Amino acid sequence: MTTPSSERSLRPVWIALAVLAGLVGVGFAVRGAARRLLVVAYTPDYRQTAAAQRPAGNPAPRGSVRWVQVASGLSKPTGLVFVPGGKGLAVALEQGGKARLVDLSGAAAARPAVATPGATVLDVPVNTDSEMGLLGLAFHPKWRENGRFFVDSNPAGGALRTHVTEYVVRDAELGKTPAHDARLVLEVAQPYGNHKGGQLLFGADGFLYIGLGDGGWRYDPHGNGQSLGTLLGKILRIDVDDRAASAYGIPKDNPFVGVKGARPEIWAYGLRNPWRFSFEPEGRIVVGDVGQDRFEEVDLVRRGENLGWNVREATHCFEPKEGCRTEGLVDPIYEYGREAGSCITGGFVYQGKSVPELAGKYVFADFVSGTLWALKLPGAFLQTTGLVEAKELGKFPLLISSFGRDEDGEIYGVDYGGGGVYRLAAGG
């Protein structure tokens, strides 16, 4: 028995309700004369419901790690980005279109006070149907000099689309003056309301990396994951400082520059819904890619690679169900099935000091089951054969929709359901 992912029919009823609120990685939009969300949810007999899997009460059960609440009062948070040089100041993204300052400078205290959101940095009108909304934000590497930052959102009104937009708010204006000087950098048409991706991140090379899902609806009906002629189902790499010919430039070493029929913005392809990616210390991209029927996956993504969707789901044939091609496809480094969860949230390599056992390990979660894991990434020069092992750190009653990492390398999670921000700490 399997569980269709974005449109998953085998789901606890409470998840169906969450979908109707527009959660990430669950639910799907049907467009027609009247757009609606459809979820047929029930609990398969081979597993407990997601609610029953979670411990009741305090989201910090005994174990090697725990979540400590450090902020509250957010509405459906989708991201947490620390301000460069901000000494604990972060910007929390809300699906409804607001980006709000949160002062987490006291989060490392033994018993931290629970902060509340402060000034609104940005408030943009967005479409929040299904998995759309305000989904990503990245500060320019020279933000303290130029005030530029970039936002991924799905604008309200008109056709479904993704916008990557540049705004300006200088250091001295932050929290005092709303962002201004909006400039559209990239627009991508979207066929359905789910699988939007939305991550924005600058690499050490100074280029902007953008994660886009296959656009939905289910099973990738348009073949976007494997098509080099579309930006959907990809990680893109663009130069936002090169505006000689358009709103952005194309780095000369992008893998598909000059390839007939291919979009030159593409850095890697074959992704279904890359829900959060980050750079590990050696510069590789680590992605949590949301699965379809059976498996969630963690991918190490490098230049020009094909991650396999929708030929394969994780390490397994998807289309066709048996005997699918494997040549040229890169397998994930880790996968898990429906017994462990059904919607991955990609995280970060832990570089802090509060939880020594996690030093250098990649931390990620499942949005639905509340499970938290850590794994050691294979070395840059090792040929990965087979899957690596991951340690389960516990199950927590939180809907972790995104992670953040501060300048000290400490990891935070945002709870979509309760509107809180939590800091990862050693277990009690």
C-alpha cells in the first residue's frame, strides 16, 4: 500500500485540514472553472496516524536533542533567514506575504525568553492557495553595502506564477523603513498550485541559486523534471549583478550554456519539489526533495546532474514501474519511506557548539511525522555507492516547515502549525 505525496490519498484527516490551509508538500490544486483543493484522507492499517506517532505535550521529550522555543506569534511561517552581521536578528517569512523581524539574540540563554515578531520588513500580496505564498528570501552577499535582497513568491491575481523579486532595505533602515525599489528579476509560469520549491540562496561564488519544483499536479504530467526546456523541476543559477542584457546574467560555466533547447539558467534538474536546500562546508548543495508515492530523499546536487524525477522516485523506478533507465541519473544519499514520514524538510549541516554530537552532520526533518534526523555526508572525493545511514533524533509535535542557521552555526526550526521558532539544543 502506498501514499500519493502531493495529492496523497492515504493521510490522516488532520493533514487534510492542514492542506486546506495551504501546507507545504501536501495537498494539490485543481484548476478549472472553479479551482478547488481535493484531499481524500484516511489512515492505512499498516501504520499509525501521524498524530499518534507524536508525543503529547512539551516538544522537547527526553533524548539526545530537544527543541527549545525562542519565539512565538508567527502566522504559518515558511522560512527563517538570519540577517548578515545582525547578531541574532532574523527575518521570518509568513506564507501570507509578510517578512517580519525576530530578535533571537537571547536564544542561547539557558532559559531563553520567548521573543515576539517585530517590525515588518516586507508585505507583498500573494496567492496562498495550496503550497503558494511567500516562500524564500536571500540577502545579497554585499547587503550591508548595497541593501539588496531577493524574494521568491507567488503573486496574487492573474495567472499562477513564481516571481523572484529584488528589494532594497539598507542596514540602517531595517525595521524602520519598509523594503522599497522592487525590481522583477525572474518570472516563471506555473501550471498548478503545488510543488513550488521557493528556496533562494547565494553561493560562495556570488551567484543566486533558485529551487523550483516541477509545478505539480501529480506524477509530473508535463514531464518538467526531465525537460531542459523549462525551469520547473530544477535548481537554477543566475548572476543578479550582471544586468547588461536583461534582469540577470548567465554564469559562463553553467552546464547547459550553448546546449540547443536547454535553458542556460539550469544548474541541475530532475527534481520534484526541492523543499529547502543549503550549502555544506565543501560547497556542495544538499537538497530535501519531496517524494510522490513512497519515498522522501536527501540529494547531494552538483553541476549538471540529473536527480532522476520522474523516471525514478529516490532509488526506485517510478515511470515505468520496473526496468526504468538508470544511466545518467544520480541517486540520493538517503531515502526513507512512509513508515517514517511523508514530506521532507531539508536542513543544514550543524556547525554550532550547543550539541557536540551533531558537529558536522546534516540535520533534516519530516514535516508530517515530526521526525528529526542527522547524517554524515559522504566526502567530496568519495564515490557514493548506496545510501548512507541517518540517526533518528526523535519525533516532535511540530510541523517543521523550514530551518534556519545563525552565524554561530546553531540550527533553528519554524513550526508552521503553532507559529513558533525553536532552537535545537542538547537533550535534557
